[in-house]
Amino acid sequence: MASIRRRMTDNLRTKSFNQHVGAIVVSLGGFTLGVSVGWCSSVTEGMRIRFIASITELGIIGNVLNVGACLGVIIAIWIFKFHHWISGIIKILLYAIGWSVISLGNENTFMIVIGRFICGISGGMSCLLVPLFISDIADKKTRNRLLILFQLLINCGIMYAFLMAHVLDGGNIIWRYSTSCGASCIILVLLRFIPASPFYYLSSIENNESRAKNSLSWYRQNENENENDYEMEELRQLAILRRTAKMRYGLMKNRRVLHSFLMCFGVMMIHQFSGFSTFITYALTIFETQGSGLLNGSELTLVVGIVQILSCLLAYTLIDVLGRRILLTISSAFMGLFLGLLGWFFDKRLEDPEYDDWYWWMPPTWISLYFISLNLGVAPISWALLADSFPQQINLLGAGFAAISNWILSILAMIVFGSLQTDDNIRKAVWLFAIICWFGAIFSAVLVKDNGKKSLNEIEKDFRIDDQEETN
């Protein structure tokens, strides 16, 4: 009987428009995070040229956002039980304070560091709360694609920062540029207009089933509430696990749970040690010092911003066709290829400086193709794994571990790439990033499991926790 009901549920033509609306609105937290990430490129280059800050100070400005994000993830773990609008208000306030400090500080390094740290807290909250919220509102047919939207909005935020820097001369008039970037946080008020997830109402102390049904009906757009009965029953069972969840150390011995921790940490390592944060944070510096072809550095950052958005849209269309494992493997392999070609160019240029005059087109080409490959798989899927890689009992803990790992690894990657002033340093870092990408392709092909087309209930059963507890 259960299998018949399942087939009936799978055959329902659930509409996904409202799910897309909810996912896009909540992913606006990714947009504001992207603005914070992209802001640094123009400002640090302007401060470097005018000797306003030392290399060490510029490194701190670039890295302090990631430090704040680590704290933001910890706060998000605590605030997850509250309504998404409450977290939205907190993020708006943090961004408003952070950008105000940066704008008022203008060229004051200390105030910029404080403001960036505060913005990082808000960004870290988004990177955990957004994938989990999308997972809670999406059905299994759309979850894979909806989770891509978070990275897409991050890329849109980066593009916004690059565009504002190009138009407003962000490297020289920092306060005006920072104000325009800070204004982007206003869009988070749209969170007020989407319903909370059904899980929120079922997992809360009130356990309000009526509101949960209304929420599910809105996201599924089913006029007949009976069509949602089977899914409501599954959500009810999962909500009980989430509501009564306690840290059970026996779960940590479950090899499937350990596999999930290893998988998430490995993908996050590929994401950050592929050089993503470094290339974005110091994009303008890299293009100005290492070559940008016929375009100037500022124009080339716009090209990078555009190709990131387009490649993420391509990932949105391919994720259900190829699946996460294959897309991650392809993405990592091509990232390693283009970073290897960039490293080879730097080796040749070190041997013969005239090589730069003959093959001036190589640095911008290989870097642009690297960003296309990155956003085709590694960047969006690394966030998607946070949503559905762990059982409900430790889902928040596991996702929080993965998110913190991402930002800690980002800090380490930027320290490795700390000095950008000599060809020898950048050459070694690029080769290191390329090797890690090739390792990542093998890792993804062997160890990444694909939960994209499974319901949350099916994912929960895959861990076989009940069987393990019965055995114990």
C-alpha cells in the first residue's frame, strides 16, 4: 500500500514556481555575501597602488571576512530554530552596521577591518541557513536545481560589486563605492513576504500542523490539500527526529555518517584550495600585475563576473541530467587543466620575459575558463551538499561543520597565496591549486554520493540508523 501511495505522489504534477520564488528570495543572502566578497578586489588594488596599506594589512582586509563568516556559522546554528524573518532582520542589521563602518572609515584600515568582520558574520549565517531552508521547501524533483541558485546569487553579488567599482572608481573613492555596496542589503526585506518552511512549523515547540499544511500547499501550489497528505506524513516523521534531536555519539560511528563528513570536507577543500576566494578577492590585483590582455584589469573583472553567472546557469540546467558526482568530477578536472596551463605560462614567462608579449592572451583566457569550470560544478555543489548530506538528528551539526570548514580552508588558502608581488610566488600557488583540483576530480568520482533526486525521507533511510540502533 505504501509503495502505491509513493507512486501516486511521484506522479503528481507539483508546480515549482513558488518554490523558485522562495529559493531566490532566501538566496538574496548569497547576493549580499557576493557583494562583500567582490568589494575587496578594487579597494585593495587601489590601496596597494597608493601605498595606503601594507601587504600585511591588505591580507588582513581580504581575510577578515572569512574569519567573521566562521563566527556567523556558529551563530546560525543557534538561530536556526527561529523564523527565517528573524534571521533576515539580524543579517540586515549586521550588514548595515558593517557597511556603515567601512563607508565612514573610508581609507582607515582599522575601520575597514572591523566593518568587513561584521559583514562576514552576516555572510556566514547565509551560507548555512540558505541551503537548509531551500532543502526544507523543495520537493525531490526540484531540490537539485534550487540549491544551485545560492551560488548563482553569490555570483550576481560579485558582479554587482565589480560593476559598481568600474562605474564609481571604487579603488579611489572608497566611501562612495562602499555605500553603493552596502545599499544592496535592503533587498533582504523581501524575506518578509515568503512563508516559513513546513519544517519550521512542525519542528517548533508549538507544532502547528495547520500552518505547516498551508506552507506546503503554497510551495507545492496544489489546490487540493489531500494531494500533500503523503508528503506531510513524511515531513511529520522527519520533524519528530529534528525536534527531539540530541547529539548521539553512536551516530558518529556510523560509517555512512562518517562518509558524509569526509565527503563534505573534501569538496570544501577542493572549493577553497582551487584558489576561488583568492582569485575573486584579489582579481584586480592579479589582472593588473599578471596581465589582462587587450582589456584593462577592471574590464576583465566584469568579464569574469559575467562568465561566472552564465556558467552557473549552465550548471542549473545540467545538474539533473549529469548529477552531482559527474558534474563535480568534470568541473574539478577542467579547473586543474586551466590552472595548469596558467602555471605553465608563468614558468615560460620566468624563463623568457618576451613570452608575455607573444602570448599576452593566455592569463585572462585561462583564468576566465577556470571560473567557468569552477561554477559549472564545484562552487554551487559544495553549498548544495550542506542541505542533504546528513541524517536529521545531526543535520544542523553536520552542515555547520561543512560550512565552518569552508571558511577555515578559505583562510588557509589565502594565507598560502598571501604574497602576490612576485611571479615566483604566484606560480607556485597556481601549481598547488592545480594539483589539488586534479586530486579533487578523483575524490569526487570515488567518494561523492548523489542525493539530488532523493526525497529527504529516502536520504534518512539510506543511513539505516534505526537498523544500527536495533543491532546495538
